[in-house]
Amino acid sequence: MTLPLGPTPTPPQKDAASVSWASWILVGLAIAAAVVLGVTLSTTNPGPTAPNESAATGETVTVAVSMRDMAYHPNVIEVPAGTHLIVELSNDDDMSHDLQIGDRRAELLAPGEQASFDAGVITAATEGWCTVAGHRQLGMVLDVVVTGGHDHDHGGAAAPSASVESASLAQDAVLPPAPTGTVHEYEWTVTEEVREVAPGHEQVVWLFDGQAPGPTLRGKVGDTFRLTLINDGTMGHSIDFHAGEVSPDAPMRTIDPGEELVYEFVAHRSGIWMYHCATAPMSLHIANGMHGAVIIDPPDLTPVDAEYSLVASAVWLGEREVGADAQRVADGDHDHTAFNGFPHQYIDAPLQAQVGDTVRFWVLDVGPDNPVSFHIVGELFDTVFTEGQYLIRDATDTGAQVMPLLPAQGGFVEVTFDEPGTYVFVNHVMTDAEKGQRGAIVVR
């Protein structure tokens, strides 16, 4: 049927009623077309129960995630843009957990339970977390990273992802015995490198000899330490050894990129001593990783079955190519805490001991601001040595429950494990323990 679009050469007998009916026909057809269009749109729109489904261009990806020790394992999932993500959750902890990603939430799982969670179509980087009160703040966060997609790659760099085992600041806590000889010579290069500083987060850190904390030095009273420091960074750096009793003018001066200096001192006093970059602002250089420990054994130090070294610090997150957020460092607003540079690392990789072992824990608080109250759950300390003196030694009818340390203070404790089990060590400043200063000792 053809509808007239303009004046029609109708015969003179065509009356006004005929023109009126033609107009109503046009209105009716327009309404019908609108209804058809609305039906078509509604059948292609997934509605609120399937957000972003229309953006799906990739395949369905299923990832197994374990919930334990107040964390998701793995805690980073990488998928191409447009992927339909299914998370197979298992609760391997001793308390209930769940998972929320975007506006979708998995059911609360009791210990030992499992469930399949449909996280929907992932079109942008997002964060998942446990909704149980306080669990998100304790570190139960799962990062979903978009890597570009099949036909959606616009040339942008994918967000970084790494595990504790690769390209991170995680360190072995085992402390070797003091080296032989009386003169110890080292050559360290200062570099600025991107490393993983917390689960799933990479940023620039400033390193002594490729480490943060820097290498732990050890010796005896009377030993000479000679360090050549080479600045291969992009800014001025320096080093200050608290174990040295020397004029700071020359050996602690800031050197520019490409320069080097030699710092030499004789260790006249025993203890665990901090070293750090002394370039202003010192808080920022320490926060970016430029700190470490020198252990000078007391002359009467007794043999033990094992020794561990734990350097306590705060962690500030920042932009990948910048490092710790300078303003938040100045404000004391830290994101995480750590022993030996990486939050919670000794929960995932516990320290080891045997029943009957006497174990010595050297602990240094490098701050830069927060105190440490070192405690081992289920044990008392038989020996406590801090800031140059024994508070108790080989005690049998008493003991100590904590070793309190202010920033730049250190010492050691000794414990003897009489029963097998998993013993958790913490900073008993509990909010900082929950931010990362905790670990486990598995005794068999």
C-alpha cells in the first residue's frame, strides 16, 4: 500500500472525512512501529540481573579461589575485557567468608564449604572483597585485572600482576651465622626499581643492593665494616649506619647519581642496629625501602637451634612509576605494615621449628613512625635482649610476653617450643598486625 506524502490529486467528490481517516491510519502505523521497536530493544537488553552482558566478546573463564588466613588465594585474577568470569570458591579457613565483585555477591560460606560464583562479564578492572565486618580491612581483597581483550585492545598497558613468589619484596627470614674474619667489605649499588610491595600492587622502590630491606650485615664486637656505595638511581641518596660511631659529615653525605662513597666503621658495641638513607626527607627514603639491619653479636651469645631476622616497617602505596605517596608518608597515613618488606608474607610461607628447639628472633623496628610490640601467640620469652642489655635470660620461673620497640630500636628474644602446632607472631599494636605485621611458625 502506498501512502500519500503530499497533496493528492483526488477527484472533486473526495470529502474531508476521507482525509481524516487517512491521517488516523498514519498515526496507527506510527504507534505500531514504536511498539515493535520497543519489543526488539527489550529482547536484546539483559536487564539488571545481567549487567554488562551485552559487552561480552570473550569466553567464559573459571578460576579457583581459596579463602584462608584472611586472604584470597590467588588475590589477583587477570582476564581479557569482555570475559564472563566464574569463580569457584572454597573456604579453607576456620571462619565464614564470602566474596563481592561489583554489585554481585557470593553466598556466605562456612568453613569447608564450596560454591560457584558468577561474577558476570568483566569489562573494566575492579575489586572484590569479603563483606564480613572488618575482613576487607584485614586484607581480604581480590583484584580483577583487565588485560585488553580479544578485539578491545586499544594499546594500553595491562595492569601489573605478580605473586609473592615473583618480583616482590618477599624475603627469607633465616639469619646465617656471623661470617669469619674481622674485616667485612661490601659493594652496594643503589637502584630504583618496580617491585611488588603488597599483594597485586607494584610500584617503584628505592633499593640498597637490590633489596628492601637492604641486606642484613652481621659481625662481632671489634669487626671492621667497609662499604662502597654506588648511586645508580635518578636522585641523591646516602647511608647512615647506627652501628658506626663516626662523624657524619663525609660518610653520610648525599651523593648524586653516578657518584660513589666509602663508609667505614668499627663495631664497638653489640646489638641490632638500624641503617637507612639519610637524605631528606628521610621518612620518604625509609618508606620507599632504604633501610636495613646490622647485627653485632654480644660476646656471650649462646648457641641456639635456629635464628630469624625480622625488620618491621610500614608500607605506603602509590603510583607505579612514582612509589610511596609522599604526602601520605608525611601524614603518617600508611596502607600496610610488614616484616621484611612484604605484608603477611610469613602467613603464606611460615617459619619452621622442631619440638624442643630454642629459636632466637632478632627484631628491628625501622618505622619510620610506628612502634612494635613483638609477641608470639602461645609462647613466653625465656630471654629478652634489647637496647644493649638482657631484661631476662634463660628464665624458667618467669618470662616476657612482649618485646616493646620504638622506631630505630631492636633486640632479640628466645623461645623454646615444647609442643607441635602453629604459633603466630604479631606486632601487638593490633591494628598494625592486621595490616601485615604478623606471621606463623610451624613447629613439628
